[in-house]
Amino acid sequence: MTEIVRNKKAYFDYEILETQEAGIELLWHEVKSIRAKQANLKGSYISSQNGELWLKQMHIWAWKTLSNSWVIEAERPRKILLPKKKIIYYGSKLKEWGYTLLALQLYFSWSLIKVRVGLAKGKKSYQKKQTLKERDVDRQAQRMLKKNY
């Protein structure tokens, strides 16, 4: 598994309850751009429509050698490919108050591009502050250990 892009903001803003590997439907030029690491998951989310899951707000830049005659939608909705039972499960969870489905990571699984989907619940501001404090304490502890050796 080779990571392409990670949604770092999602791990800070949300509490991830469970994750699932899913396929994603892409066009040929989007695959080339993703292989060149020209994608961004920040602000992306997954919604349920007509019994299907759609990834929205994921930005993929146009492939650099693409002809100007092509009209490229950088943030078009992309279909998420999961088993039917999982789609029904996530669709019902999205209807409940407070749950969100996010794209956490884009990576290669052999030659396929996969997306790590996470069911999340939003953090409160005091939880985010606590996370920052814990990171700061860990960083200071690592500095002290490094300094003593």
C-alpha cells in the first residue's frame, strides 16, 4: 500500500469511528493526475444519493499534457464503489444526526487506486484543544529523551 494523499484535517476535526477500503470511479486523465500526486482531499466528503455513495469536493488538477479542447471539472462528484450492504449501512448512518462520511486517504493497492472511507463524528472545540495539548506534551517528551541521549 503506497499512500498518495492523506486528509490530515479530517483526523483533527473529526473523531473517526470506523474505516473501510473502497474503490473510486475515475476518468483516465484523473488517474494520470493522481499518479503524479495532483489531488487534494481537504474539505471532501461523501454523500448518499439514490442508493449510491458520491465523493464530493475532492480536487484533482488537470493532467499537464491534456489538450485544451477538454473541459475538465476538477471537483466533479465521483462514485464510491462498495458492497451493497455497506452502502445501505453508510446511507442509514448519514441520515442520523452528527455522522459524516469522509475520504481519509487515497492510496495504491497494487495497481488500483483506492480510497479509505471513514465514518466520523465531529469534535467539539475543547476536544481539539486537548488534542493540541497532547501533541505538545508528546513533542516535549521526545525532545527531552533526545537531549538526554
